[in-house]
Amino acid sequence: MNAFYSRCAAAVIALLLCRSVSAQTWLNSGIHKIESQILEVGRELEQCPVIPSIQVTSNAGFHSGFAPRMDSARWVQVDLGEEYTIDSVVVVPASINGAGAYGFPNKFRIETSRDALLSEPELLVETTVEDPSSILPHFVTTGGRRARYVRFTALSLAPQPRLNSRFIFCLGELLVFSGGRNVALQGAVLAPNSVETLPTWSPKHLVDGSYALGIPALPIGSASNGWHSQIFQQPNTEVWVQVDLGGPRTLDEIRLIPAHPRDYPDRTGFGFPLRFKIETSLSENFSESSMVFDCRHADFANPGDTKVAFPLASHAARFIRMTAVKLWERSSDFVFALGELEAYEGHENIARASRVVASDSTNHVSWKPELLVDGIGGAGMLLDEETWLQGLSQRRLLLAKRELFTRWQIEEAKQVQTRTGGLSVGFVVLTFGVIGLLVLRGRALRRRELEVLRQQISRDLHDDVGSNLCSIRLMAEMSGTTEDGRLPAEVLSEISLMAEAGTESLRDMVWLLKEGGQPKIGILVEKMRSVAGALLLNMDWSFRSEGVPAEAVAPLSFHRDLLFILREALHNVVKHAGAPSVDIQLRWTVAGVELSVADTGRGFDPNHPSGGDGIENMRYRAGQLRGTLLMERHPNGGTHLVVKIPKP
């Protein structure tokens, strides 16, 4: 019985474990979904440009005036000079000393208009910034609207570092693209409240084309550094380099990309002159030229790894010449070097693969005149600026999305842990509850079983022992005495047999009560062998057991009924068979338990038994064990009794 309930408990626990695993799988489905979303974001990030190194530039950008409250109104406006069909507006945060974004507002709005007062403004975007510390740009498409003015309004200012009682907003660059060209370059900037502390902060730095993200380039392993002059011992040496566009073209912008050779990894802006001028001309000898930019009388701040751009108003030219008059100091000597020179007609760089000539040059595998226009500069393949900025803006959004998913994942994991903990406690309580109920049920069943056995033993005492005692008393009273006053010998013999039978029955009942619980089958086998030895004292008998497991147990009722069947069968053999030999077998098989008693006596017809109810008692007990009793008479004499019952 204990083994049965142990198996039941194990089955229940296994079922609960399966349910628990299923519940955890269901609880974890949210985490799996978030993990899939994070992986998808990772795949999208692989398609975006890599985050460039933040550049340290002297001209950081625009700085608003100070405000006493975070919600104070502060704005800056760019005049494009004329109306354009605007494709996109890009805002790049400012940075100081190569750190993250400096003073970027927590919330902003961008509007466009055809008039300076924004009497009829068109809203492009109004947004809350998810990460004001990110240096990555904010790219806003416009849908092709026409405008001349673009206004940026900070709706929630940033606290001034180390001085939280004042609030500001700062921008590194504001770009407005039309037809692939930044039409805000060198535009007029209006800011009613701003700070100008040169060379770091100035409204004009908002549209100077230089920002902390550096040069729009894809890093590649190239040996192309650009063009390099001869080495000079004096800085005040005039050196020039010239690009032939192949014919008259209409120029909209000239861009200079500083050199950054691999053998000087820590020296950005390598060879960029301190003082120079840029001219254009339709003739190669520059007999007639137009000045694009002139800083021959003041030092130009080294641009590092940022481009230097100069807008032109549809300027007709074929030749572009850059003349340095104060060279860059290399290491106790002086040079002029440039990574790339670009000339834009609309959206196209028409200087690509043009003819380059110079006053002098250094010819090396990585420094050649033709490398000035090969599309490689800043240690990488030059990219379209608008597309590059859009990709970086997309990377910013994806990083914010991944961060959000990661927070959800952590929160979901905490909730799953809490729910799983509750399920585990419930599972443990339920498991012990089920085991407790099974134990209580087992105990109740055993109590009922013992009660039934007690009642059966009570009936056996009454029917068997009591009947024998009553018979002894009646025989003693009804039988006459001999002349000397004694009972006849045959009466004494019968009384002795009946007393012996009653004693054996009583002894068996005491044995059963003494064993209690669920005795081992091995004990029953030995008891049956003992009973056979006592009853078949004067006969030739054998007792064999086959396949009985050493550790098998059975309820007391099984022991009692099987033992009493054997005793009754052997009593019949002794009283009626007159058999010289008896063979007893107890077989334990897969099909069940089989008890066989075969004698070599005179035999009898089991369908017409002699007086008494022994056979009916054996059938009754076999039925109690859910088995059958068969008796057959051998042709050569003797009786064969077989009891087949299921294993307990």
C-alpha cells in the first residue's frame, strides 16, 4: 500500500512539474518576444553607419543666453538667403573636449516659414528627446515644403553644468538639405538671446559646416592619404595646389577634407595651413580670378577631422586653387597637406578624378596629386553627407529602442521571477498537500482494512474456534461413559482432533495479529510450510515456492485468506482423502499468484461433496482475493486443487 501511494505521489509531482514548466514557458513568452525584438534591432543597427569618434574642435557651435527657468523660451533662426524646396533638416548636438552632447535641450520644436517673423509657420517636428546626452544627430524630413527660414525652439532647457540655477541650450550645427546640398551653410543666424565667446561659441558656428561628428566617411584600409607638398624649413612659404574641372562649371560649394595619415594617428588636420586663400578662375594661369575665401592675415583654426566648406552662389569656374602662405608645423619643419578637395555642382562632386597640379609635391605611394580627388579622405571612403547623417539619426533611434526593450526585458524578468516564485511556493504547498492527503488516505484505508480484518477474525473465532468448543462440549455431554466412568476412546479421539483444529486456528489468528501492517510474502511462505508440516505429520509431503520476491509485501487479508485456504485444503486431505502423499506449490508469476494442492488419495467428486462447508469456505476466501478455486479428480486417483488470484 505504501508503495502504491508513493507511486501516486510521484505521478502527481511529475504532473505538477510539467504544469509548472508549462506555466514558466507561458510566463517567459514575453521575455522571448522582447529578445526577438532586440535581435531585430541589432540586425537593423548593422545597416547603419558606425558611430564616429567625437572630434575636438575650437568652434563648438551655438550657445543660448542663460535663463532662470527650464521652461524659458529660447530660439535660434537661420536665414537660407532665398526660398528652397527643403528635403530635410538636421540638428547635430554640440560637444566640448570630445565629451558627449553639451547643453542639448530635453524638448524642442522645428518650424519653417517664408517670412522672417514666422507669421505663418509650418511645424516640422515637436519632440521630447529620449537621450539628451547623445551626440548623434536628429534628422527630420520635411516632405518637400518650400521655405526660407528655419527656426529651432528649445521647449525644455538643459541645466548649465556645475551651475544648476541657470538653464541653457546649445547646438553644434544646423543643416538644411535641398537637392542634396546644405543650403544653410554660412547662412545668416538670428538669435535674440545668445552667447558669443570666440573661438568656442558663436551664432555663426551654427552654420559653418563643421561639427563634432567629423567627416562623413566609411573607414577603409586604404593607403591613400591625399596630396602633400615638399618639406620646408620656414613656415612663411607660399605653396599652392590646383584642380582642373575640365571645363567651365557652375559651382555651389567647395569642401576641404583635412588629411589624417596612418603614420600620424594622433595628429588630425595634418598639414592644414594656418593662413591661406581659395580662388577660382576660368583660366589656368589665374590671370582673372575670384576670391572664395581669404585668411592670409589671421591664423585659421586647425579643423582636425572635420570638413571645411565654402558655399558659392552658382559661381562659374573651371580651376580651383588653394594657396598656403603660412604652413603647418610637422616636426621642426613645415608642410602643406590636404586629404581631399571636393567641388559641388548641385548634388554632384565634379572634382572627382580631375587633373591636379601643384607648385611642388611629395611623390609617395600614399601621397600623390591624383589622390587629392580620389574620393578618399579622413582615413575613409567619403560618403554623401545627408545620407550619412540620416543613417546616424536612425542609429540613435534604434539605440533608444533597444534600450527601451532592454528595460522592458529586465522588468519582465523581475515579474517572471516574482510570478515563478509564487508558482514555486504554490507548487511546494500543493505537492506537500497532495502527499499529506495521500498519506492520510492510506492511513484511513489501513485502519478500515484492519477493522475489516478484526471483524473477520472475530467471526472466525466465533465460527471456527467457538464451533469446535461447542462441539466438544456437546460430544462430552451426549456420549455415554464406560463402566469405569470414562468417555469412550473414539469420543476422546474426536475431541482431541477438534481441540487440535481449534488450537491451530487460534494460533494462526494470533500470528496474523502479531505481524500487523503489510507482512512480507516470505513470512507467509514460511508459515504455510509450518502449517503443512503440522497437519501432514504422518504423510509424505512436499512444499515448493517459485518466483516469490524477497521484498514483496501484501495486506493482512491476503495472508489470512490464502493461509486459511491452504489449511482447509490440508484438513480435507487428512480427513477424507486417505492419501499417502501430498504435493504443495506456491507460484508467483507475471499473471498472478497460484496455489496448488495435489494428493494421491481416493479422490472425490467436487460437484457432490460430502457433508461440511469446507469447500464453500475456500471458494468464498478465493473470491475475497478476487480469484478462483478449481478442483478436479485425477483418473488415477487423488484430487487436485488450484487457487488462482491476482498479485496483491
